[in-house]
Amino acid sequence: MALRVAPAAKRIAARGLSNFMQSRGMATEKQIFNQIQSTKNIQKITSSMKMVSAAKLKGDEQRLATAIPFNAWTTSLCGEPSLIEDATFEELPQKTLIVPVTTDKGLCGGVNSFITRGVKDCVSKLKAQGKECDIVIIGDKGRGQLRRLHADLITRSATEVISPGTFALAAALTSEIMAAGGAKDYDAIMIVYSSYVNAAVYKQRYKLIKPFSGEGEDEPMMMHEFEPDTKSEVLGDLYEYMLTSQVYHSFMDGAAAEQSSRMAAMENASKNAGEMIDKLTLQYNRARQARITTELIEIISGASALED
């Protein structure tokens, strides 16, 4: 009778191994298998999103290629866009309306975080210089990030923007900007957007659009004649059209940067999912080997007990 106790004790200890692993927070074989299947499903989704973004990027590149020459005439009036990185914003006037162009959808890397980070830096530097500013946000992600810290400065926001963008959409967004004050209440409008460089690189830039105002030597377009309308009316219409053209180009540039960033993010996510699957598979094989070893111990223990 004493000889039968030892094998029985071995069987009890072996059967309690899984309960011990679970109580110690170690995943069981079935749990690891479920994690592997879930990770494989996520990898399929991220791989599909990467291919979809790659296809959309081609269309956005074509639209951006047409928007660049369309907006080229504004450079002589507004100047070249400036990089927001390490900018001092000393050239901004006393009161500025900041218009960050962000996305409505996520899973696109840090394209929105870089924009909102630049806007926060701009607001802090303007306050340090004793200047004022307000914010009109394009995109839901930018609104969600900026309203945590600068909710009091946000006057308007445009979300659920239809993609791909058109000039009519840019005109509607410009109407919202003009309704928020535009050239009446602000000395300049600053558009912050992501500038597409290539499929792997995008940079954050800003455009400064000042209204056509001034008297004497500062009067704009003195070398031009305006007929039959008055000069002030023509300049007002030209300013709104120039702002629409700038918004259109910024939106096209940001859309291409969004797809390139999403494509890179989904590629990294697929790669990380593959590495996680390899680690979980190794862990699963170890758990499976431990289970088989436990079953062999039970069989050998049972055979020894029968012999005795």
C-alpha cells in the first residue's frame, strides 16, 4: 500500500501543474493558442490596411501634383511655407487665427500629434511675446488633442471632412474660417499642415496669409488698376480666393502625408504582429511540451503502480 502512494502523489502533482501555472499568472496552452489566432487576425487587418493606403496614396499624389501648380501664384503674395520645427513665430502679427489641418481617422502614426505639438508650441511662444491667437481646427483628431489644453482658444472645428478633397470642399472650409473672423478680426491666418515629401518622409509647415490692407506706401498692389469695381471689393474677393487656394493645397498635401504615414504605421504593425506570433508560438510549444511530459509521467507512474 505504501508503494502505491508515491505514484499517486506524482499523478496528483502533475495534474495540478496547470492549476499552479494559472494561479501564478502563467498562460495555459489554450490561452496561448487563442492569442496566436487573434494576433494573426490583427496581422491580416493591418496588412490589408497597408495595401489600401498604398492604393489611396497614388491617387493623393496625383491630386497633389495638380494642386501644386494651381496654388503656385499665391507664393508671390504670401511667400514660401516655413518649417514649424524650431520656428520662433516672431513674424506673426499681434492677433493670429491658427488653422491646423488634421485627420478625422486614426491609425496613421504621428501625423496628427506632430501638428498639435507644433500648434501648442506656437501658442506658448505667442503668449510669451504678448500676442493673441485663436484656433479653428480641421479634423476630429486635432480637435480631440487640442481641446484638452486649449479649449478656450478653439472657436470653430470642421469634422467628418469628405475624402478625397475638392476645391468645393476647400471653399466650404474657407467659409467656416471667414465666419470665425477671417480678415475682419485677425491680422493674419496661419495654416499648419503636414507637407508630403515622399512615401517615407513628411514635414510640418505653416503658411501665413495676411489680408490686403494698408494705406499710403503700405497700400497693396499699387501698380495695378481695378475696373469696374472698387479696389477694396476686388481685394476682398481676391483674399478669399487666395485663402481657398491655400486651404485646398494644404488639404491635398496633408491627405498624401496621412496615407504615407498610415502605410508606414500599418507596415510596422504587421511586422510587430509577426514577431509577437513567433514569440507566442515558442511559448505555445513549450507549454505543449510540458503537457506531453506531464502525461508521460502519469502513464509511467500508472504502469509502475500496476506492476507493484
